[in-house]
Amino acid sequence: MTMISLHTAARLFILLAVAAGAAQAQTMPRGGRGEGGAQRPQQAPRGERPETRGSTAVTDPIAALERELPSLRLDLKLDGPQAALFDSFQRAVRDASEAARARLKQLMAFRLDDASTVSAASIVQAVADADQARAAAMAAVIARMDALYASFSADQRKMFDRRVMQSQREPLGNS
């Protein structure tokens, strides 16, 4: 693979992260209702800790990248201008990750609200607003990543590409 195609792969990863965030809310378990609408507790699959199941930190690609950044920063051995670009990129990743967490919190709040006080329109609008905020945050991630990536040496690019992919295959905090 050439450096151009590795960079394209990194950009594709960021775009897929936006799609994954949107898909996560659509596939979240509804909680299973028995007769009479009573809520049934969900059980985690065997071997899985219930506190990690369905959490943004486990399933969100940007949250996985966010956890990788502190050690990546050290390993890249950044110079002064690169450090400033990395700081900007890291803030953008943090903002995008926070947008995903805020969206999840809002969706969970809707599930806990009394159905008589929440309109369908308010739910759909809240989801649309959260998705727009996440998309804007991800656009900032891409712009800042492009500037940072352009400042890297060939070796730094290889490391950055490898570590971003590793953050998706083997996310920190999931063992």
C-alpha cells in the first residue's frame, strides 16, 4: 500500500465511525417488553460483563481511538508544530466522542421518560440534532487529522496508520 492509500484508509475509518455511531442507536436493544408492557431485565450473553454491554466506550470507533491517543502521542515523538496539531486533533476526537456519549445519554433518557410526556416528533428531532452535531464534530476530526498527517514523516505516518487500525481491532479497556 502506498502512503496515499493508507491516508485514504484512515479517512475511510473516520467516515465509518460516523456511520457506526448512527447505526448503534438503531440497533440498541429495546429492553424486551412482556405482557402488559412490563419491562424485562436483559441478561448479558455468557462471558460478557453487563456493565460493558452496549456502552459507547466499547462499541464506538471514535471512543476507541480516543483511548489510544495518549500513548500514540508519546510514540510519535512529535516536534513543536506537530504537537500543536496533535493537540488540536485530540480535542476534535474528544469532542466527537463526547457527541456520541451525549446522544446515547439522550436516547437512554427517552427510554426512561414517561411515554405520555414525550412526543414522537421530539424524539426524532433530538436524534437528528445529535446526528448533525456528531457529523460536524467528525468533519472537524477529519480536517485536523489531514493537517496533522501532512506534517508527519513517512515513519510517523506508518505508525499513525497502524495504531489507528489497532485501536479498532484491539481497543484499550475491553479486556
